[in-house]
Amino acid sequence: MGGPCFILREGADSDDKIRGPDCTDNFQLRPFEYQGRTWQSVEQAYQALKWSDAASLDAWEQELPSEGESAFNYGNRMWKLARTTIGGEKVPDFDAKKLEIMWLLNCAKYQQHMDLQEQLLETGNARIYGGKSTWLWSKYNGLIQRLIRHRLRAGEALTNTDGLLEALEGMAFKDEGSRAWRPEISESEQAQLDGLPEAKMGFMDLKRHVISLGHTKAEIDDCPSKHHLLQLIRPMHAPGSIKCRSCE
């Protein structure tokens, strides 16, 4: 999932994030080639590559922006299309590959557009953060931009995926304290959290519920996923704790 990244200049207050250059946005409309096909944006290509059969990929490649359609609207249309398309052959282990795919797509875009490389390098040493998104893209969209910038500056091969996760995590700073740097929750802990009565709520309903319980905005903004929100309220389900009425 795309959307613009934000940057924080060196020495700036943590609340002074500004919108990053367009090159940091996976919704950006800038055609590039990947695996023999032409894609209009990273978002389009990412959603398309959830399918493996030629017919589906052909159809995705032909999904072009309408006249006057903004990058934001087109990106959201591609995201929604992936959730409503029926048929075709889905990549069975896509989730295990999605971070690497997103990385390679961004690399392809930058490699084919020198002006975008210049835009990214012009951010200097500013910290780049992903905007609100699904899964952990708030975390990894920003880290992907940081690592590409680092490798461009160092003259390293962009598409090397050896130790990619560790390389991405190495772009984070321990003092950032942002929701973007929350660790991923293990599958076993997710299963435990799914057993809480609030787990049946949707993300936004759960967020409003957590707010009603008195948690601070900083605590809630630090939660990139539904499971992180559930972590906040899990203590109230411990033996001897006082439970809220809506959870009984």
C-alpha cells in the first residue's frame, strides 16, 4: 500500500514532519518496466504481482489511469481492484515475498529515473517515515526509501536482496519512538490477541474504543496495526483487573 512518505529534517522537532518528495510515494505516476511489463506506479505493479498467470497480469498492465485521474485516486483504485478481482492464479506465498517485491519495484522505478534519484538524495540525512497504511507499510515504506538513498549515496547495488530485512531494520534509529518502529507481533501472540473480545471490532472501531478507555493519543499513534491496539488493552483482561462494561 502506498501514499506519500514524510521527512523530518536533522535537528527538527518530532512534530515537524513535512511531506516528502513525490519520489517517496508508491502512488506516484511514473511508468517503469519490471519483469518485461510496463507499470504506471509502484502500487499498480505491487497489486498486480499478487497474481501469477499471464492473463491476469495482462489485464493488470492494461489498467491505465483515466484522463485527469490523480495519482492518489489511481493508487486507491488499484488497491481496491486487488480486493475485488475474482479469478486468475494468485501467488500462494505472496505474503512471504511482499516486502522483497515492494523493495524491487521501488528499485526499478529509481533505476529508470535519474531525476527521482536526485530528489531522494536531496533529502540529505532527513529521517523518512511512511504514512498511515495497511500491514506494517508505515514502517517499511520509510525504511525502503532510507535504504535506497543509502545505497545510491554509497554506490552499492540496489537490487541486492541478501539480508534485506536486516538491512532495512538497520536504517531505523532507536530513539525514534514512532509507531513506525514497533516490532512485528509474532503469529503465536497474534493468535492470543485474537482471542480477546475486542478482536471482533474493526480497526477504526477498536481505535475509538481504545480512546474511550483513556489511552493517550501518543500511545494510539504508536500502534500500526489492530494487534498493536489489542496489546494496549490486553492488561485489562488479566485476572483481577477491572474490565470495561463494553468488553463483558
